[in-house]
Amino acid sequence: MRVGFFDSGLGGLSVLNHALKVLPKENFLYYADVKNVPYGNKSREDILKYSEEAIDFLVGQGSKAVVIACNTATSAGAEVIRRKYPDIPIIGIEPAVKPAILKYKTDKRILLLATNATIEGEKLETLINKYDTEHRIDKKGLKNLAQYAEDGIFDKKIILPYLKDELKGYTLDKYGILILGCTHYIFFKDSFRELIDGVQIIDGGRGTAMQLKRRLEQNGLLATDADKTDGEPRVIYFESGVRVTDRKKLETIEMLNDRFMNMEML
């Protein structure tokens, strides 16, 4: 049995790469909802509808657990989906507010960037109110950055002017920590590093992978050597329910996986 991963598009590959490291015996299904990406500017009702369709598909494919590797989808519908599938571990991702406050040290303020839907969601507001007792976090929704990642646009000559325009009302040198609240954003770590000198950049990817590992252990679902699949890749990719077999699309996925590894080293 495989672990299902779901994202509005390809941003969740950043979380999947962490899971591939911490769970070396597991096999995965990855569902990118390319028909409806990006989710960040859609209504909560639409996001929940698309999320349910994706997770219904992954469960139908026999997923023993599902990771919602999308902050926007987690915010909009994780609790609804957990009630729908009470016997399947459903792991969501959320912006790394807790570690930003409790683990990382800085005298400066904290900037949280995410999609508009995540920024405006009640779930994020509850999370910030719980941990940010000194009101150190500023938050900003970015409308187009996830789509840049989907389109494979990473050139700093394009991305930096876009970010500077989005953040033109912010004094960037007062921030010591940058929380990336969208799984697509880690692919732009080089631009963020150039935008805010010396900033500590964190996201929820590794924490989500570790939570997946804990839940699999708790439920006796960890893969063993006997679960190896003959002739099938560790990850099978789907685009809105259709298996990806096109070589160019698979090469695009591998390009993003390679970019993730390069961004992790920054």
C-alpha cells in the first residue's frame, strides 16, 4: 500500500521530497490538481470540493494514509476530510508559526507569506493567536507566486521585481524570520534570500513529513522490506486523476525535485 500526497499542483513535491528521505521504505502516489491550480484565489467551497475529489481518488487507489501537501487545502478542508475518512490518517500542512516563535531566535519581526486563501482563513488566525502572544508576525498574501512555480518561472529577473512590488509597503530589513506558508514558495528560496539579507527561512515541509512518520508508526502502517513493488517507481504521479506517463511532464517533475534539493542547500 502506498501513501497518497495531494496538492493543488506541484508545490507539494517539496513536502514529498522530505517524506522520501524520512520514510525510505515507503511508496507514494502524488496527485496534482492541475485542472484547478492555483487554489489560493478560489473560494473555500471550491477548494473543499476539489480537495475531496482528489482525496476520494487517492483513497480509491488504496492509499493507507493521505498527506494534504497544500496549506490552502489544509486550511479550507482538512477537518471535513478527516471526518469523512476517520479510519485513514489524514495529515495536513500548516505555516510554521509554532517553530518560528518557539525555536528560531531573533530580535526582529517575522514575515509570513502565503496564498490569499490561507492568509484570510480562520485556521491561520487561530494558529497565530495561539503562539504569537507578542504580536511579532506580519502576514501577506501573494497572488501569483504559486502560478510562477507551476509555469516553471524562477528567473530572479522576473521574480524579484514581482516580490518587491508585492511587498513595497513593508520595511524588509526589520524581518529576521520568513515563514513560507505555501508549498510552492520554497522553490523561490534564492530570490527570498536576495530580497531580505540574512533572513532565516522556514516552512512546514519537514515537520509534515515527520508527522506522517509518527502517524504511520502509531497505526502500524510503516512499510517493510516485504512491501517493495517490483517494476513500479517509488512515486506514481497523477494530474487530476490521470496518471502521468508523458516523458516531458515527468522531466518537469524531476526538474522541480532537483530545484528543491538545490534550494534546501541555501
